[in-house]
Amino acid sequence: MNSFEWNKIIGAVLGTAVFIFVVRLVAEHVYEPEHPEKPGYVVEGVVETPAGGGAPAAPVAEVMPDWGTVLPAADVAAGQASTAKCAACHDFAKGGPNKIGPNLFAVVDRPRGGHEGFSYSAAFKAKPGNWTYDELFKFLKSPAVDIPGTKMSFAGIRAEKERVNLIAYLRSNADSPAAIPAPKPAAAAAPAAAAAPAGGPVASPKGGAPVPAPAH
Ligand code: HEC
């Protein structure tokens, strides 16, 4: 073979490569899949990735109640009535037995998985911390979602009010009930209260009795 033939062969190979490249470019352009702005269906419980990639949006967390406000107003008797749902597995009396679940006397502020003589799941042991109002509120909504792998097979209580009442009862069911935090100040109320009431009495400059505001 002389160099002229080699040139033809190389030319043919290069030509084929360029041809394939061009065909692919065109094909990709023509058949570019169209991504709809919104998926045609939504699967519940699946966290959607925001358009354009990036980290998935955090699941929307339930807003925690302001315990200082809701606990004093809670219906403890209604909360106690709700414990009928727990009674198959839990005893609530002081010194009462562990059943399928641990005894729940004075459970508020007690360390998670901390009741003597009960054999807790590995999931519980792996999650230290105390049963604060917030933690109980999250757990009782859906035990298996809050602590995956828990052996408390209870669907949970969706209604916020019922959970609040129940937690108020759990709090009261103790020798010395856990402290209730101070209510959070309403954000908008503070500046409004600080402002002088329009047209109200004006303090006299010499520090004497307030003098009425001049009539307009
Ligand atoms: C089907 C049985 C069952 C029912 C019904 C049930 N629980 Fe439980 N509960 C358990 C078990 C079992 C555990 C221990 C969980 C583990 O180790 O994973 C537990 C754990 C708990 C804990 C944590 C206690 C600790 O010592 O850390 C709380 C609080 C609790 N349950 C509250 C309730 C309340 C309130 C109800 C009713 C609204 C309820 N449970 C209904 C079985 C049950």
C-alpha cells in the first residue's frame, strides 16, 4: 500500500467519525426530552427536588405549639380520656407495671427509653434525650415516622388539640409536674403596646399629674 491509499483509509475513518458525531448532535437536538415544569402526578410523602437540581427541600416541619400558652388552657380530663388508646400497652399509675410498653407515670422530661425494667428497641436506645413537650408532640403524631424502627406499633394522633390535651395529662400525671415555660410574647403586640395611645393623656412636663391631650 502506498501513502495515497493510507490517506484514503484515514480520510474514510475520520469522515465516518465526523458523520456519526453530527448525526448524534442532530438527534439529541430533535429528540431532546421535554421536562414538564410540574410532574403530572405527585407521590405523597416524597420530597421533591426543586427545579434546577440542588438539595431536596426539607420536609415541612409541624410548628411546635407555644407550650406556655396551650398547656394552661388544655383540657386535662380530655387528655386522660385519650389514654384509652394507650391502655392496651401502657400503665399510667405510679409504680405500675410495664406492659407491652413501658409504664408512663411521670414521663414528661424523663430520659427517652429510661424506664427501669423495660427492654427498649435499638431505635430508642440510639436516640438519647428527654421527653420534652416538643419531643412528645412529634412522637405521638406518628411514632414510626419520628423514631423509625420503634416497637410502639401505634398509628399516632393527628389532631394537634388532642395531642396537646394528652401531653397536658401526661404532665399532670406525676409527683411534681414539669415546669410550664413562659408564654412567648406575641411579636406584633409588643410595639403596639409600647406606643402611646393616640389622643390619650399626655404626661405633664414637670412630672405632675397627666394632663388631658388638647382637643382637636
Ligand atoms: C400497641 C402498643 C402500644 C400502644 C397502643 C401505645 N404504645 Fe407507647 N409504647 C409502646 C412500646 C412497645 C414502647 C417502647 C418503644 C420502643 O422501645 O421502641 C412505647 C413507648 C412509648 C413512650 C416512650 C416511653 C419511654 O420510656 O421512653 C411514650 C411516651 C409512649 N409510648 C406514649 C404512648 C401514648 C401516649 C400512647 C397512646 C396515645 C401509646 N404510647 C400507645 C407500645 C404502645
